[in-house]
Amino acid sequence: MKALLLTGGRVLDPANRFDAVADVLVVDGKIAAVGGDAAARAPAEAERLSVTGLVVCPGLIDLHVHLREPGQTAKETIATGTAAAVQGGFTSVVCMPNTSPAIDNAGTVALIHDVALDQGVSHVYATGAITRGLAGEEMAPIGTLQKAGVVAITDDGHCVQNNEMMRRALEYARMFDLLVMDHCQDYSLVTEGVMHEGYWSTALGLRGWPSAGEEMIVARNVLLAEKTGARVHCQHLSSAGSVQMIREARQRGISISGEACPHHFTLTDAAVAGSEKFWAKDGPGIWGFATPDRLRPSWPVYDTNFKMNPPLRSARDREAILAGIADGTIEVIASDHAPHCGYEKEVEFDYAPFGITGLETELSLSLMQLVHSGRMSLSDLVHRFTVGPARLLRLPAGTLTVGAEADVTVIDPDREWVYERADSASKSGNSPFHGWPLKGKAVLTVVSGKVVWKDLKQSQG
């Protein structure tokens, strides 16, 4: 019998509305006890770890991750991607289907499950494609994919432009109670845009990507969710208009949801011009943008590590995303972890691929922007990383209920550290947050009762 006892931590379990200093006992990969007589019930041979002063919560879930395997393993593998996940505190990740070949058949789903069991350090859940080859022309075998074990369908990285096909996909998905996740991008409006359409795109001479290119598809999804009754999830929202449409639709009882990524609620399009202000501590426990007299050197202009899809938008959009997370309109935070080889990003801005890594900085940025800033409670933030994604995807995760899988994350909300690409477990280093001083960190990650990441000594030292 293998056992682990975590003692003295503040246990936050939003699924059970539990928030108290308590011990947590794990036995044979399951949660055996929380609080009460947990310490007394621990076997003599149990490993005991003091987490006094730290936060113990259900293992975090990221429902939007690109693991790149199969076919793009120079960028990332299931082994390296899940290693980055557990360093960031994530015990479960949901991988996107834009691999090579795409996840549009049962065989590729089985391959991912097999490799994840053999080489992964976290749980890996697969999504299936909406259309074959993500081409938007022929529907993928949704029923077969569901039977093979996918937890949702999406053409992420692409967007189904044919509204009739999207409607039929939603109708089929509803038959199997599958969530449909959509990358909201109207190609006819976005065209060849590479950054947010606004002042900075004009000043830099880069082709603009209007907010309407996202909002048009969000509006489409609201209408189709209402028409079909299917569950629709809008990925990586970046626009104030999108947040408002989701808010109004949810108030009308439509089964639509959205997610936000830390880069969209931390940065703005000014970063592409090297004009974004760096983080500085403005007061006790408050983190925000530096005042002009305390600016650190600017980033380089046209830094392709600030190129992502959808793009960084205006300060108004950024504030709307933060407000949407705080008021519950956006119920999930995800990284959209999108690794690329260094040489791919080391080209002109127009030609660089979209995407950044994010699994290891996601929690810290969220704590800084949402909790340390006073916008929301720590419990509500943990909810966005646990209960929110677990409910959407019907996952057996996101809780410390006795008998549940022992996936646990221990967080030091006040740990100050600097993110360095060289310390990343990911194969790729295309992060705009290299060198950033951060506040808050996962210091212990437990997957199925096994400690897979530990940084306790340094944190408490």
C-alpha cells in the first residue's frame, strides 16, 4: 500500500465548497481522507510532507494544449509537454487534434492514449476533429471518435467556415453529449492579418486582424447553440465584443461557454511594438504595470514571441477579458500551449507561426492578474482551473472527494520567481514571458497518488 500525507496546508476544494486548514491523505492513488482523522488514519509507512502555509487544491486541468505528437515531435512530445504541465501544476491536459495526421480517426486516438500511458507524466485527454484533416470540407466520424474516447471535438488551429456543416456537427455532437470547441476565426474578415487591427498595426506596418473576425464566429456559435441545443465552447476569447455576446447568451440560458488565456489578459498589442510596460510591484500584494519612471528596458520591436492566434488586442479588450473571468462569464482559463522550434520563430513577423508556450507560466500570471490584484478570490481562481473544465468535459477530475483519483496541486501563492526558458521542461522556448518576475507557483504536483513534481524545499526554505 502506497500512501502520502500532506499536513498543515490550506485545502481549497471548490467542488465540495471546502476551504480550511486540513490534512490530506492519499492511499493507493485515491483520496482517502480530507481533514478530520486523516493524520490518524495514515499508515506508518506513509510519506509525510508538511505543506504549512501553502494551498492544497485538486489537480489543475488545462483543456487547451498542443502536444504536437504525432508528427511534430521536433516542437514537443507527449513526454515533454506533460513534464511542462506538471511543473506548472497541471495534472490533466486536453490535447488538440491539429497533429500530423490529425486526430480524426480512432487509430490516432488510440496512439495518443498508448503513448500517454507509457511516457506521459500527467493525464492526457484527446479531442477529435470536427472535419476530416481539419479541412472544413467533410465531417469527421464523430460517433466513432466518441467511442474511441475523445472528450470533445474541435478543428482548433482552423475554424469551420461552412455554417451548414457546423450546424450538422453540433446536431451529431449533441447525440453523443460531446462538447464542441470552436476556434473562432472568420477567414474572410481576418484575411492575412498577423496582429490586432488598430493603432499599433498601422504604426508598425503590419496587416491588421480585426476583432470582428472573432466576433462574427462567436455570434454564429451563439445562434447555432440556441438552434441545436448542443454544448458549444468558444476557445481563447480575445475580444470585448465576444465576452459581451457570451455573457448575454448565457443569461438567456444558451449552452455556450468560453475560455481565456493568460497572454490575452496580461498583454496588449503594444507589446509587439516593444512598448508594453514591464511588471513591477506597486504596493503590498499588488502587481500591475510599471509606472513610467520605473520602466525596465522595452522588448524588441516585432518580437515573434508576441505573435499568437487570436492576436494580443487593445487595453479595452484586455480589461473585458479580466471582467469576464471575474464575473463568471468565462468559466475556464487555459494556456493554448503552442510550442514551435526556435528557427520557426526566428524569421520576419509576417512569416512566423502563431503561438506561444504557456503551461509553466499560466498559474502565476493568473494569480498576479486576478488574485493579487484583488479582482477575485483564490477559491474562485482554483474553480476556473478545476471545476470549470471538469464539468464542461465531464472529466473524472477537479475534486478532492474521498475515493476520487488523487490528483493534487500544492501552490505557494506568494512565491516570487523568474521564468527562464532554460529551466522549462518543454522542448520549445517560444514564450514572451522569458525573464519576467512572477508571483505564485505550483510547488508540488501529485498525479494518481504519485509525486511527479516537487519544489517544496526551496519554497519553504
